[in-house]
Amino acid sequence: MSCKVLVKGVAVWQGDGFSGAVDLLIDEGRIARMGKGLSDPSAVEIRAEDWLALPGLVDLHAHLGEPGHEERESLDTGLAAAAWGGFTHVVAMPDTQPPVDTESAVQYLKERASRIRGARLLICAALTKERSGMELAELAHLAAAGACALGDAAPVEDPALMRRALQYASMLELPVFAQAADARLSGGGVAHEGSAGHWLGLPGIPASAEWIAVARELLLAEETGGRVHLQGVSTGRSVQLIREAKRRGVRVTAEVGFYHLLLDDEALADYDTRKKLMPPLRPRADGEALLEGVLDGTVDCIVTDHTPCTPEEKDAEFDVAPFGAAGLEVALPALYSRLVATGKVSWAALIEALSARPRRIAGLGEARIAEGAPCDLTLFAPGESGSVDPSRWRSKARNTPLAGERLYGRVKGIAVGRRLCGPCFEELEEVAG
Ligand SMILES: [Zn+2]
């Protein structure tokens, strides 16, 4: 829906802190006016006292199912889930069936998404044909079709291919999204190789599977001058390697999945397959190092790595269940409750990791909440609380290890361009009939 909306009494993020309560008049995809005591009889009013307006959040890593895995998620449900989770933009991974490895596949998804009410879709197109890791895809065509990144959402084994990919991608001014894992070392494992996994009798994934991949991509990026974005960073040692590389001027950015900041491998004691993630949950010390990395900017952003699975898929022995957890609709309240409300992370640091830095990596402009600026904001009510209930999600998925947890903060909606979505706008439509 697109109509004139007056958001009353919201505290607005201003780069270094929140303003006092102000009113925002949203019209034609812009913040037409911002100030105290605004009124406009032609606008629909939303009471937003005690709410926060954050610059539009961006998730750089989600699996949205379509095409080919619509039993897990579709673009309709995935983009709605992103919006209801507070994200104005979401980057879809290319591991669909068929994979997103051609210009026409990128164009098709963009066209489809333009008609869906939800977050705006950005696309990470496949780096190699069929995501086979054998031959580079037509990278220039994928860039021309509007892909914002290139990556297979799987480890690329061949170092020569990765090296060439970094050279090409740097000419196209696009980042290569590289999965920080060596499949030959992680193959067959289902949990972190360490005391917890050992004690539980689960086949291990050694931390070195990640270190080796991280070190390789850093060295290749350094040599080629290409831009590499490391996905799935989960160990303290990786953070250290990235920190050193950044000091040397390597063009590297990195992300961590939010579950890795909140859970560790001891949580696997109940063999709950919803906690079976790739990379696996690591020991607590790694989570602490990752958080430190987020705070000092070594780890640029926090992602959901939203991985929808059907209940049938997850209802299996730990060894055989698929990896991954859904996260679009729980990430912001979880991060707020566990990290911001507890004083471990400031709002400024969280906004850097969920908005400012991912926007730069995806090639989006800064999201300013100011009079005259285009709309790109997230409305969040930190004072509301509730239990995580995936049966009420927009996503088709239910697989979150946080189901039933009591969390603070509720996403109220997003406004991006003319798109207004989320619970507060839904209620408004009901009122308007
Ligand atoms: Zn993923």
C-alpha cells in the first residue's frame, strides 16, 4: 500500500543517538516533513510513542527458496518475512533450483519481487555455472542484470577459479561472497569438533576448515586487489586473521550469523536439529571473539543466514537433518534483547552492523531519516515483549532454536520507497477498511 501516513511521537536515529519524540509525515515514498506537533488531515495517523525509527536494516544473507524449493519458502513469504523482521532489503542467495546463474534468472527474480509486498530484493548471483565450482558464470552479464554480489553460497574448492573470480569481479566493482569453509575438511561433520561435540558423539567439523578458507581468500584478495566478503565467519581465529588483513589494506568485509552471537555448542546437548547450523555453533570463546569483532568493525555485519527447512526435513536424526535455521523474523528482537538491552552492544554498533555497513557492501546509499529524504526506515517498539511463536510468522519456515523464548522488542513495520509493510500498517489497513 502507498498512502500518506503520519507517524506520531517516534524517536528517530540521528547518526549518533536518538532524537526526542518527533512526527514523520510519509508521502509518496519520502519523508515529506519531520518535526514536532505535525498534523495533516489527509494522512492516516500511527501512534508511535515509545517506538524507535531506525535506518532501514539490510540482511546480506538469506535463502528464499524460489525457484525450486517453494515447499520451504517462496519470494512472497520470504520478502514478507524480511519486512516483518524489520529489513527493508534482503540479499537472496543463488542456491535455488535451477540456480541463479544467468542474466535472465536475475531479471526474472527482480521482476517477480517488484510486484511483491515486502522487503526489496537484492540478488547474489552464482559465481560459477550451475554453482558447480567448475567454470565461472557470465559475471559481466550478471552484473549488468543488477546482481549486487557474486557467490555460490557454497565453498569454491578450486583456488585458481576463486583467484580469477576476484580479478573479474573487481573489474565489475562487485564483491565476491565467499563461504568461509573448506568442504574437504568439514565434509561429513555435523557439529563443531571440540569437547561438546565429542561428548555428544557427533561427527566433528574442525575450526581449521574455516581458518584455511579464510586465510586463502584473504591472500587471494590481497594479491588480486579484488573485494572479498567472507560469509559464515564463526571462529575467533578467523576474526584475528581478518583484523590483520584489514590492517594491511586488504579489501575484505565479513559477516557473522546472529545465532552464532547468541548460542554456543553446549546448546547441542538436547540434539535439537534446529541448532544444527553451517558453520556449526562454536564454543563460547568464539562467540565472544565474534562479538568483539563486530564492536571494533572487523566483522562488518550481522546477517540472518535465514535457512528455511520444512518440519519433515528437521524432524530427523541430528546426523541426517539439513543444516540451517530460519531467522528473518526473530533476529532483531533477539539481538536487541540479548545484546543491546543487556548493555553488551550499543544501538550505534548494532545499527552499523545491521544497516550502515551492509548497505555499503550491497552498494546501497546511506539511509537518512530526515526531512526530504527517501523513505528507508524500520519502526521498532523496544518496550513490547512476547514469546517467539514461529506459527505466526510470515515465513513458511518454523525452524528456529529460539521458539518459545521470551524476547523484548517488536518490529512494527518498514517504510522503503512507497512500500509500507509490517504489523502497524496492516492494522492501519484494517481500520481504513
Ligand atoms: Zn547461508
